[in-house]
Amino acid sequence: MTEKRVCVIGDGGWGTTLALLLHRRGVKTTLWSAFPEQVDELRRLGENRRYLPGIPLPEGLGVTADPFEAARGVDLAISVVPTQFLRGVAERFEDALAGDVPLATATKGIEIETFRTPSEILQEVLGERRMAVISGPSHAEEVAAGLPASVVVASKDADFAGEVQSVISSDTFRVYTHSDPKGAELAGALKNVIALAAGISDGLALGDNAKAALITRGIVEMARFGQAHEASPRTFFGLAGIGDLMTTCYSSHSRNRRVGEEVGRGKRLADVLEEMQMVAEGVWTTKALFGPEADARGIPMPIAEQVHAVLFDGKDPREAVTVLMGREPSGEMEGLLGGGV
């Protein structure tokens, strides 16, 4: 598959990195941007200065704002568009992307208005086709610089998962196949909510013990939610779950952790988001979890509930900590099948 053509839809840091990864593998790759002025800048500077500064773009990497040019003759399309904008972008590719072209999504989030995941949005707009989810601990800055990383590519079609694995794997980017795309996708979305909580903990200077407890309890919360939505709880204890969660909660690159930290220090959420150039998906996933279309199915999600209260209801972060610490005693793995993984 390394000699085939791929288009990467979305020119953010991760989309640009995946395009670079593919190009370095010898794959004919085109990076699509929604903004013609951004395409001009990428071509002129030879660098994505806005989202991936310091990493040169090779001359052979195609860049375009034309969906038809991006999708012409491709054998695979990889979507890396922020979730809240994905539906509109997918509609622009309805006529451009041939019906037999398979899709992979590397976006982590949930659409607020519909409570749909990225793969569900893509299939609603572009029709049923082979689909895979790319997820795991993979900050763009590190992967683009050639530092080692590992992710999963999850699909109900094992052969297709293997095809995507072969095309994006490299000496520094190890890819494992997985059979639970729903779990991988939900894990990628939910870990950003817990990362916001970890950031709030950092902003409040609550210490290492509190942060470790938040992360550990957070992964159980994520697994319970996944289990209730037909995903395997085991998925949440692998790369797509705890692996990605750890990176997002501890890394200086993490936008979600950074947003939480600033809120924990007393900044207004609106002010924090205005200062950022990139999307913090966790903010919108938190909103989606408690929006009108959410299907919580009575799942206990105390950490996510408190994050929502702090971000959207003006709750004092310290009061949220008090609420979490004062909850009724319970078993550690309560709510998971068999009481555990």
C-alpha cells in the first residue's frame, strides 16, 4: 500500500504531521486545508508556522484547498478535522471523494449537537464505507520531530486495519491493530475531559497524589462510559485509553491540560480559549457529555460532572474538589463487568 495515494483532510498540527509521516514513507500525499490563504502560507513558507512551527514541509508534499484536487485518485482519506467542524468539511467532500475510497479518522471528540463521534459523522455524510480509527498517545510536535511513538488503528474490518497499519507505520511510529473502533474513539474523546481535570489540579497546586488519583479514577470513569456504549472496557486500558490519557495529563504540549491549569488558576474559560490558537477538544466533549443529545445511560461520571460545572456553570474549582472527595464510599472497579477489566 506504500505506493498508493492518500489525502489528509485537515491542516492542523496532527494532520500536518500525518501528512509528513506518509510522505516520508514514500506515499503520494496531499494535505487539504479549508483556507486558501493558509495554503498560500504553507507553500510560501514551506512550514506550518501556525500549527507545527519549526518543521519544514518537503517540496513533494501536495497542499491544496480544493476538495476535488485533494481527493483525486486517492486510495485512502484520513480525516483530522476538529469534531465541531467535521460535518461541514465532510459535506465539501461529498462529491469529491469516490464512494469506494475508505476512510480513517484521527480526530478525538464528540459532536455537541448530535452526540456523534467523528466516524459516525463521516459515515452519515459520506455513506457507509470501510472505516478505521487512529488513536493513541501522539503529540504532533514529537511525532513530526521523529521521536518514538505508538498508536492503534482500530476497525471492524481486520484487513483494512492492517492496510492502514502498513501505510502509516515507520521506524519511529509503531502502530498496533485493534478490533474495537468504538472504544478507541470514545477513549480518545473522553481522555481530554480527564486531562482538563488534571490541569485544574495542577492550577490549584493539589500535588502529585491528587493528580494520580484523578487520572486513575478517570480511566475507570471512561471505561464505564465505553462499556455502556457497546465498547470493550479493555480498550480503555491500552494505548487509546490510559496511554493517551497519561500523555495528555502530563505533557507540556497538551492543550486540554493547559486549559484546565489556567482555569484552576482562576482564569475565565472564554479568556483562555481566546488566547489559544488551537482547538482544545476536551472543552467541547465536556459540553457534549451533558448536552441535550447526550446518552449518559445513568453512568456515574463524577469527575466529568465536576469539570462541566467548573467550565460552564461557574463552580469554584476548589468546591469541585470538595464534592469529589466527599462522595459516598465505593468499590474501586464498581460498575465495570466482573468488577474489573
